[in-house]
Amino acid sequence: MILEKINKPNDIKKLSPIEYNQLAAEIREFLIQKISVTGGHLASNLGVVELTMALHVVFNLPQDKLIWDVGHQSYTHKILTGRKNQFDELRKFGGMSGFPKRNESDYDAFDTGHSSTSISAGLGLAEARDIKHGNYSVVSVIGDGALTGGMAYEALNNASHVKGNFVIILNDNTMSISKNVGGVSNMLSEIRSSDSYYDLKENIGNVLYKLPKGDKIVGAIKKTKSNLKQVILHDSMFESMGIYYLGPVDGHDMDKLIKILNVAKRIKGPVLVHVVTQKGRGYKPAERNPSKFHGIGPFDIKTGCEINQLDVPTYSKVFSDAICEIAKNDRMVAAITAAMPDGVGLTKFSKWFPDRFFDVGIAEAHAVTFAAGLAAGGLKPVFAVYSSFLQRAYDQILHDVCIQQLHVVFAIDRAGLVGSDGETHQGIFDISFLSSIPNMTICAPKNDIELKEMLKFAVEDFDGPIAIRYPRGSACLLFHEFKAPVVYGHSEIMYVGNDMYQGESLKESLHTVKYDIALLALGSMVITADNVRKSLIEQGYTVTLVNARFVKPVDKDMLDYVCHNHRLIVTLEENVSSGGFGRTVCQYISDSEYENPVLSISLPDDYIEHGSVDILRHETGIDEETIIRRINDKYIQNYSEK
């Protein structure tokens, strides 16, 4: 096998052209085999095998810098840079990341994970090179989907200033960008992509500039050429921005790719190479359904079906059904996604209510202000978005939604630890950055029914900005016996001193009984807190369990009750500690001059790497065993008689 001989980028340069197709086939087989076991991003990686190979043939890494937009399509790059033996641990704790990581390899020039950043990063690297008088290429690979993000256009608009070689690879895998058509266009594309054309252009320019008034002659030729292009080729958007354009080229033809990349490498300044690829290439199930295989768990290679899929609905599915039911009865409800209808559960809504469904592309900032406009126009917009992507639109949330007190509902999916996608995707900051906004309401459900009720409350019974955060994966189907209605700013007391709460008035209960511990749990941590409660009861403690529901506003009546009637207060959340639910509780207890000790169980103020959620919970100290130990230590520290 050729792949066995490939351990570093120089190895691929030793291959003959006839070996390229064989290597590409072996890489695809390798990726399918490995990802079928570990899970990961398959379709996008199958689509860029030849492109990645060609980049490694033409450019000299790591001296030349290669940046992958988003980075989920970098698996072949990792194979070619000495990491193919790490694929058994792909996205596992302590194993290889599914994204480029500078601390993982010198061949990874820039960490990525979110969309539309590669051109800005590449431009920065190119300008730094030029200032330091370096002599190497900078290459940014960006997909056509990522070009729907405004940041990419901001970078393109700025790119014309770079003096040295800066290559932008447009990986067009959905045919979403208009192609030049016709025989003359194809012929001119071939000519412009050839070494001989570039040699001739460069030599003629050098000669003419030496002649008297040569600069004027060159200017006239450029004007004539521009006019001719307008008639025959049409000036591309990129060239109107001062970026040399090459292509389109077949992204699965190694000869053409190497040829056009060699031309691009010689150009001083920014050049965009338009490469057309096919997502999922080489694996029929992924070719037929690339969206399914964008990010997939372990699957059966023969059928393409995921293995060990549970019948339990995900929170995304619960949200999907709930928003459709609400919209069925309210024609003012609209739903927005930033290019992730499948991921956030809006595919069903898009089919049922196409006139009220908006996929705005990878453009979270635009999505939020667009939602603000819908709300100002009298609609009830619901923006469904992953927690880690919402942070890209903080100013729009504050400036365009909250200052105007507009009724926009933020359905925040993947809140908390998400696992294998690592630092860039953990949804652990949303409480912190949203709670700093004065009139933002933040809540989190304990189970499937409560998500439905909170969504109904947010859309129909509330007026103003409100965020509902819920985790990735299977919905909690427990605690259905607890049915307290969702009321603004009110928590739900589930157990008081080991007994199920009977609904007595909290104010009447002040000073009546002194219990040992009050567990105040938020959202996904309620089930953990309930298991902790049971263990503590076995140890002889009396324990109250509160489903906090609202982070902002926090339930002050509930806090008064637990402070008067309990010794130790424990908060539990799946968010970083800084600016989190625990800090809010501590602030209130301090301001109210209560003397109760408080133990805040939260995630550390740090970036959390990839790995399974169970392992990450243990590593970050929010697993049941660690929580019980910390509670015991805290209680004994303050009340030594236990």
C-alpha cells in the first residue's frame, strides 16, 4: 500500500503522478474505516482528499503556512503530516483533535473550529511575513458555505493590500457559487491557469515597464483586457476586490490541481483558486446524504446507519416538535437558523412553515439583528443556535435586541459540555456572557416536558429577550411527576429535607426547620443533583433539591428560604464559574448578609479539550463522585459534628 509509505509531507512529493489516484483511494478507505469506529466528520473530508494531496505536493509545509477554515476537513492533512497512527484516538480524551491544533503539530499553522475565519487569519500571517521580509506562501482553504459568513468578506475586502503570495482556496462543494459557462470561458480559464500564460504576462510586463511611457502602455493593455473579460468572462467578484482569480478547476483531478496551484504559488499578492469538489466522494451513502455524514457517530459501513442509536429523543428533537406545535397555532412565530437546520432541529419547521423559516447562512451576527427586525415588525422570532456559535453575535444581542427590549427567543442548543469537538465547541460560556446584559432572561429546563413548557412560555407569555439553554444529546425523561407551571423568575422546589415538596408557601416555612444541605441545580445538572441527593441521604444528611429554572432573574424568595432553613448551600451548573449561576447566588447571599457557606459546583474558568462528556465531567469535577466528596469536605469544614 502506498499509504504505508506516507509519514511526512515530503513523502508525497516522491510519488509519480500515476500513484496519486491509488493513494487517494487508500486515504478514502482509511478514513471510512477509522471514522466508522470513532465517529467524526466524514463527508467533508472525503471531498478534499485530492485537494489536500495537491497542496502538500506543491507547497512546502511547515515553512509555507496552511490554514483550514472551520478545520473539520483537515483529516487528510493530518494523515499526510505523520498522524495517521493517531486516528484510533480521534476526538477521544487525550487523543488527536478533530481540528487543526498548533500544539498538536508544527504543520497546523492556526487553530480553527468556527467558520469564516481562515482568510482573516491567513491575511494576518501574510502581512506578518511581509513585515519580517519572509519568503513563503500562506494558504487559506475556505468552503463556499463559509463564504456566507460576513467575516470572510471583510477579510477579502482587506486582502488586496498584501504584497507577498497569499493563496485563498475556495472549496466549492455545493455548486452554490455561479460558474462561468461556455466554451470560450473554459478555454480562457485553461489559459489563465497555465505556467506559460503567467510567464508571458510577467515577461511582457517587465519589458514594457522599461520602455518610455511603458507604464501607460501597460495601463492601456490592462484596460483592454478588463473590457474583454467583461464581455467574454465577466469580471469575477473576487477580481473586482483586487484578488487574482483562477478556476474553476476539478478538485478531484490531481494533474489540474497541481498545475493551477503551481501558478497560484508564483503570484505576488492575493490569488483565489476556485476548486469544485464533491462532498462524500467515494462512499455512496455520504454522496447521497452529505448532511448526515457531516458529523456522524460510529456507523455500519455497509448500510451507512449509525450504531447504538438510542430511541430516546434528543433535546433538539423535543425543541423541533415543540416549536412546530406552537407555530401551528400562532402565525406570528418565525424560526431562524444560521446554516444548521438539521443540527438545531428546524428541518421539520422549514417544511411545515416555509414562509416563516429563514436560513441566513453562517452569519450569526446577521441572524440576531435580522431576528430583531422581525420582532420590531411584530413577529415572534425564535433563533435556534448552538451555544458556542451564539457568542459570535454578542454585540447584536446587546445593541440590536436588548437595548430595544425586543421579543426575541434564543433557543440555545448544545449548552454545556458537548464532548468530542473540543474547546471551540463546548457550550460553557453562554450564561456568563448573557447574564451581563441587563434585561436578558435566561432559563434552563430539567427535562423534555419542561423544555416544551419553557418554549411556550417564552414565545406566548413573555415579552422581551429570553434565552433557553439545553444540552446536546438525549433528553432527560425523568421527573415527570414534578409539574409546577413555568412562572417568570420562579424556581421549582422538588424535595425538602428528603421529602417531596408539597407546595407550601416558602415565606411561611422560614425558620421552621433547619436542614443540612440545599442543592440548587440548573438544567442538565438536576439529574446529577438528584443522584447526589440520594447518596447524601444514605450518609445521614437531610437534603433539599431545587430545580433553579431561571438564572436571570434568580428566584430571590427561594434563596431566602434555603438560606434561612439550610446550613450549606450548593449550586450546580454546566457553565464556567466566572459569571455563572453560582456567582449570581453567591452575590445575592452576600448582599443579603446571610452567613451560609456556599459551595459552587461549576466548570473551571478554562478551555476544555475534546473527549467523551462522561470523562470531561470527571476531569472538570462535576461528576457525582467528586461532587459528593466536595460537599462532605465543605460541610465538615463548617460543621465538624458531621
